[in-house]
Amino acid sequence: MGNCCGKSEKLTAEIVSRDGARVYPTVRLHGSPKSILAAYIRFALLHREVSLDFVETERVGGNEHEAAVTLQVGSEVVSGSRETLLRFIDARFPGPSVGSRNVREDETAPLLTSLTRVQHTSMLWHLERMVRWAEDLTTRGGRKIVDPSMGTPRMEIRKFARSYSELLEIMMEHAQMEETVLFPIFDHADRGLAKAAKEEHARDLPLMNGIKEVIKSVGVLDSGSPDYQEALYSVFTRLKSLLGKCKQHFAEEEVEILPLMEALELSKEQELSALEQCFDVMQGTHSRLLKLLLEGLPSCDAMKYLDLISKCRDKEKMESMLKTIVK
């Protein structure tokens, strides 16, 4: 066995917690990095704000993605099914139940609808986080650092730039996924149906790229200069505008387009093939930024997304994605 994490894992200042901070003992999660169960439990614990150490265990024979998982909290050791482990987490770490599931939605919603909606949820959460962060930077004007882990103002701007670049990459691949996989399916049934959504993607692109360029300019300016303050304010207002546009665009897709997926009556084989195509298109982010995407979700949605990943028939591809989550 070896510890895959150099330090205990928890939500940082860059990933703002949804609930008030609580102090819990360190939890050790023993399992395979290729285990879908280990990934489920990791995200259930992440949203309880515990300090988490992942301890990699070797499995001889069998499928690693079905390998057993054990939780250790002090002298308590628990293993078993997902339901058993989630019940333990609910009882040991009070908060919204991680075991609650919308059974009807999980079982009957088209796979592509669930995938798209969950990605929308994550991207909006991260955008809202970036807006709050930009507003805080603008208010401080480079005068001080609220969180010592951010370092100097210049170091914080670099972290801010990296966070936005990663989010932008996810958003670009999401748009590509829709244009490459989802929209052709709709167009085949009703030509022109997805035209407005495609046009919306094109309209938002200059704003998205423009924000990245302004953030770059902030990074080379003197933090005490008026130009620095003006550039920070520009980043904040542009991000706020992008958030508003994305909220409207995502809502229109979810109200006007995605509900039609059920009417297409795709076969299970067609659904699974299209789902795997979506993961293929988003291979870049899912090989490096999947953990970030999932961290923008409440635990129930994070586990719903893992359910979708678990449907990949290419187990090597599925395990490749899982390894980016638990390490």
C-alpha cells in the first residue's frame, strides 16, 4: 500500500465551501485508484469538508473498478457496498444526506440530458466562484491577501488566471461536445432545431477569450497602479456578463432543447454510443480536469456524473478517468 496524496485533501480557498466549516478527524480511504466505488466515496467525503487521505491498495485478480473500499476514521473501520458506506458517512458526518437519490430522474432521464445538465451545473458554480473572487480582488485592489495560502498579489493573480484557463477549457470542450454529438442528433430529427444554440456559442467566444487576455494584462501590471485597478474591474464586469449569458443560454437549452431528447426515442445502444462519443470529445478535460468539474457539483450530482462514467463499455477508458479523480 502507498499513500497517493502528499497531504490531506480538503476544499481550499479556491474551491469555496457550500456549508459552514466544521472540524472532523482525518478520514483514510483505502481502495484502488481505478475503483468507481472509491470515486463515489471520495466525493461524498469531499462535500463534508473532512481531511481525506487516499491510500492505494493492490488488488490481485478481478476487476479493479469493482474493488473493495474501506473507510478508516480513528479506530472505526467500515467497508461494504456503496449504500453501507454512504449510510456511515451520513451518520458520522452530519449534513445533507449523500445517500438520497432522485430515483426517477436517475433511471428514466436520457443519458445525454443528464450529462449536459450536470455539466451546466458545474460550469455555473465555477463561474459564480470566479465572479466572487474577481469582485474580492477588485475590492482589495492588490493591497492585501486574505488567504495566506494565495501568497503575494502577483501569485494570487497567477492562480486566478490558471483557474479561469481551466474553466475555459472545460467550457470550450462542453460546447464542442454539444456541437459534435448532441446537436446533430436533434438536427437529424428536426433540421435547424439547434441552430440558435450554435449561434450562441459563437457569440460568447469573443467575450470568453477577451477575459483571458485581460487577466494576462493584470498579471504584468504594478499592483499599486490605477491601470491595475481598472483591469481588475474589467475582469470582474466581463466575468459577470459571461455568467449572465451562460445562465440564460443553459436555461434555454434545458427548457427548449434537452426535453426533446426523450421524444427522439433513441435505443439503449444509441444512447450509450452517443454518451461514449461525448466523453471522447471531452477527453482532454476528462483526462486532466475531471476532478475540477466534479468539485463544482453537490455530492449527489457528482455521484450522478460518476454513474454516467461507469456506463462506459471501454473499461480502460473509464479507469483512466477515475484515476484522475482519486489521486
